[in-house]
Amino acid sequence: MRRYFFSISKYTRLLVGSIAVLAMYLTIYLSSAHLPVANATKPEIGAEIDSLSPVTAPTPGVGWKITSTSGTAEIGLARHLSDRGVKMYGAYWCPHCYEQKQLFGKKAWSIVKHVECAEDARKNPQPKVCTKAGIKGFPTWKIRGKLDAGVKTLARLSELTGYRGDRSFKYDRLLKE
């Protein structure tokens, strides 16, 4: 047997050795590929978010800045809701309202019709409109003349309003209904 090993050409031994070294390198590389890099930079805010919930206190009278981005699906649904007269009643200081806004993303949220119920809001407070509508908690959606309280996934809003467009919503996975 020993004689057989030495009868293999030096090129064959070189090839087998190279394959072994390559296999070791790939094993080490692939096993460490999933480890976080110490100085890795986070993606730009809005490119991807890990949570819908706010992590700071709201800015008085304003709330939290929407950091999520809107895709074509979110914008399509926002237009559909606006065209159908769907409204969301909320308050700038409400963390659940913020979660709802984050699901849409900044651009799509600017299309959605919404009513600010907090008296001390800096932008267009309408507490009397909310009281007259019978709003008891936030957020509350008014769909086809009926009130429906709570944060809704965009897929659920699509079902409730008959939206038939693109449903590849980016952040629905983050909402635990």
C-alpha cells in the first residue's frame, strides 16, 4: 500500500493537497461568516427597521419621526384608503399610532387620511371631531362608516377595504397582532 502512495504523481498529490487546504479555508470562512463584525455600520435609518415601537419619549406636541420607508405596496394601499374615505384617528403621543405609521412608512403615511385627536398637538388638533366620531381609544380606523380600534397590519387593512393591489408589505412581519 505504501508503494501505491508513492506511485501517485507529484501533480496528483499537489491537487489533493490543494483541495484539502481549500476545504479547510471554506470551512473556517463559512463558519465565521455569520458572526457580527465589531465595527460594522448599521444600514441607513429607514432602509430597514427592527421594531415598530418607539424607544424614546415622544416630542411634545409632535410625537416620533417616522423612520420606515414606503414601498410601492404601501403607497398603493394608502391611495386606495384615501380614495375610499378611510380615516385613522390617533394622537401624536400614542405609541400604537406610531406603530401604525411605521407600517406605512413616511411617504405612504402622508397619503393616509388621519385625524389628530390630542388637544395639545402642534399640527391640526381636532379633539372635538374625535369626540363627535365616538373615538374611545387610539388608533381607531373608520372604514365604511364603522369604527375599528387597534393597530392593523396592512394586509388586514387590505382585507377590510377590498384592496386588490400589490400586497408585498415590508413591515407587517414586525407587528404582533
